[in-house]
Amino acid sequence: MRPSAPLLSVRDLSLTHADAAHPSPRDVTFDIDAGEVVLLLGPSGSGKSTLTLALNGLIPHALPTAMIGTVEAGGIDTASAPTATLSTRVAMVFQDPDAQIVTGSVYDEVAFGPENLRLPLDVVESRVEEALRRVGLWERRTVNPDHLSGGGRQRLAIAGALAMGSPLIVLDEPTANLDAQRIDAYDVYAALAEVVAAGDRAILLVEHNLDAAMSFVTRTIVLDREGRVAFDGPAAEIIRENADELVRMGVWLPAATLTALRLRGQGFTLDPLPLSPQELAVALEGQPVSSLPPSRTTSSSHMTSPSRTTSSAATTRRDATTRVEPIIRARGLTVRRRRAEILHSVDLDLAPGSLTAIVGANGAGKTTLIQALAGVVPPPRGQVSVDGIDPGTASPRDLAARIGFVFQNPEHQFIAPTVFDELAHGLRLRHVPDAEITARVDEMLTRFGLEHKTDVHPFLLSGGEKRRLSVGTALITRPRVLALDEPTFGQDRARAAELLDLLQELRADGTTILIVTHDLQLVAEHASHVVLLAEGRVRATGPTAALLQDELLFTDAGLQLPALQRVLASAGLGVSS
């Protein structure tokens, strides 16, 4: 029997953006067959997102990119076929869901694609309902997408792709704004698994959240820093056999795998290499801590302080001798958007020099809270003080001098035509001398690996490079408070680690850092304090070590503590980052 043709065929593909010196990706060749779920990995800047844009014809038809080689989707050459034709072969979910949402209701958004294919009304209605139910948005079908959280809009974009009925679905960071420790990310993957279960469709996935993805993917393709294919094969085999090399490349691995690598360095025998908390737990069962030398076990600060935290008042109590004046204070903070109240009378005190993580389920109000504290949203009701000023009424110059802010989507804050000008903008507002501007911009370019992108337009950077630029623009004015919304989104492992190390250095120098994140493993390893939100209210706030002892607290807020933390705690271990 003759084998069926692949759904996607890529041959000797090299893509070079305008103003780029080298192609990325480079000389890439692979096929994707029906029934496969392919995970595309690689360090930031290796060309992962650029590659996905060539699969549905946006490159070369819509983006100024030189293309060498061929891409065929369902036997159709993407360089010659119109993108409308290709949309029936390849459905796309972008890294930023706001880049593809165009209508005024959730229902209309999912119906938009099938309607433009001129499908019969009953087919459109059936596809829309099925797609929205798969991603958990059917009950919100009449809502304006602008009223959804970032995670809600991401699920909406996935529903739009599912409704197209295309044989190949390409997803670029589909769970980046979803709760990895809640049901959202796992539910999305469960829905996608059902899509490919029939064997006539396939998925290509660019993803950093491997903890949720590993049980779903069947194959892994890894690009190196030059954009070439370094590895291609069965997902578990590629990661287990090349874990050390992947770490050196800066590629994300499952949290349990990274932990297992550190434990191996302490003398544990962990073969085969665990890829999940469950596999790690099984591997540790036969290795009691008591039988190992003390030097081979470590205790993380996040595994101590078993005090229970049940309310904002309870968790903010401090010994009178250690109390310090908060650098950030909110009293009765209330934010409304149109008719909906997003935050309800929030009271909050954050000490100077802390690294505080705001966590909560999608729609809890995390982004709204950090934006209100940083003066990004219109002045809310209640009182807010940050480093002695009211951010809602302060001048842009005073605000920039005290608070640096990094948006969830970097494009939302870019205003200059080059990377250099973007970094220099805040300094120019403060009338800093040109020589000092040049010196400080050069420092940031080097620190964030952007020294070769000085004259590039910010919108032509890779997703990871955009994120690093957005952090650089916030840091360059040397504010006392730095607020970041999903700071590691789009970063490879090496760059994320560098950023987190930098935040710890800034904290050691006295900078107060506030982050919003869905990554509770990151919180466990790096945050000194946690603010837990639920339905627009502060459910608890306090030291990370204390709050992580109370699993019920997080469960009641719609979250689950990382399985890895439970495994290590039960084994009497703590492995720091």
C-alpha cells in the first residue's frame, strides 16, 4: 500500500528577515504526517516563530522576508498559492492572540473563518459550538473578546483555529497565558489530543511549557542557535538522550527533568531520566535520603516555614521589630472596566527590596492589579502610593523615574523605529546627556544580547528578543520599583535564567520587584513573597515559603501547587534553581 503524502513538507528552507545579516531558520528539512504532534524547540532567536509563519504562506506573501527552499502544505506550494487557499490546509495560532482577534464577540470570532470559507450555516454553527466547548468558552460566547483575560483570549484564538477544520494546526506558545498549574493548559492539550486522535490531522507546537506538553507530543524537532535542525525524533527519546546538550543550548526542558539533572550531580542514580514529577517520584522511591551523605541533600528555603496562611490580614502580620515602611501601598483599590468591577477594594503592603509574585487563575485580576499599581490604567478608586507618589496622577517623567513597567505583550509598549531609540527614549525624556545615553544603551544591548540589533525595528525582532528589549526599556532609567507582567514569556531557558538572575541582583541592590506569572514553579524558586488573587480580591499575601505550605489555599483560588514541589517535599528534598 502506497503511503499517504505528508500534510506538510519543508525542504532546505532558509528565511532571512529584512535587515537581518543571516537566515534563521537555516537549511531546515522535515515532513509532518497525519496523526503526529510535533514539538518545535530551540533557543530564542533560532527562528521557531519565523518558521511557523512560512507554513501558512504569511512568509513570503505578507512579511518582508527572503525565502530559499520550499514549503508544501497538502501538496500545495505555499510560496505560490494565495493565503486564503492555504488557510484550509494550515490553521495558525499566533504567539500574541491579540494579533488575530478581529470581531466583537467570542462567537463571531470563531465563526469568522468558516464564514469566509462560505460554508453552510449549519456547518458553521456546529464547528463554532464544538470549538468553543473544547476550550471552555461556550458559556461566554456572547462576551466581547476585550473583556476576556489574556488566557481567555488565548483559548479563543485556539478555538478559531480548531473551527477552520484544517488538517494541520500550528500553535506558537498556545499556553503561555494559561495557568500551567490549573486546569487550563492541560484542558487545552486534552482538547487538541482529541483533534488528532482520529488520525487525519496533525499539530506543530512551539512551546516552553513542557510540563503540560510532554504527555501530548509524539516527536521533537530542535533548532540550534544558528537555526539548523540539531535533533529530530521521538520526543521522550530526544530529551532523555540529549538533555545535557539541550541545557547548554538554552532549550527549555520539563521542570522534573531539570531537577533530576541537578540531583544526578548530587549523586542520585536516575535512569532513565525522568520527564515528569510522577516519573521522578518513582525514581526517588528506592533512594531514601537517610542513606545518602548529608552533602548530597539540600533543603530549599521554600520547603520550610510551615505556618498556615488564610487571609490577607493574617499573612501580612509581622513582628514589630522587623516592620518596615512599605514602598508600595494600596488601600481600597477598586478598578472598573466598562460595567464590570475587576478589582474589589484591594488592600496591599509590599516591603522595599522584595520580589513579589502576583498569582491567580485566569481572570483573577493579576494584570489589572499590576497595571493599577504602576499607573498604566486610568486612576482607580482608592489610594495607591508607590515610592511616595500616586502613580495614577503622577507625570510621565516622575513615573518613569520611580517605576519601570514591562507589558505582557512587548509590542504594546514599543514606540520607536529602532532598538537603540527604544532604549534611549526614557533617558531622553529625562534630558540625560547624549554621551551617557549612548553608554547606558550600549550596556543594555550587551546585557540582553541585542548588540547586533541596534538599528533593527523592534517589531522585526524574535519573540524572545522583543521581551528582552521590553525589560531593557524598563530597567534603563534605574527605577526603584520594577513591575513585570509575565517576564519569562517567549524566553528560552538560558535567557529566562539570565533575566531571573538579573532580577535577584537588582533586588540585592535594593530594587523592589513585582511580577505577574502563571508559573508557580518559578514562584517557588525565585519569589520572596506572594500575592494570591481570586475573583478580583486578595485571598492571601505573605512570604512564599509560608504560603506554599498551604495547598488548600491555592486550590480554593483555582490553582494547584506544582507537582514537582509535592514530590520533592515528600522525598525530603528541595532543589533550588
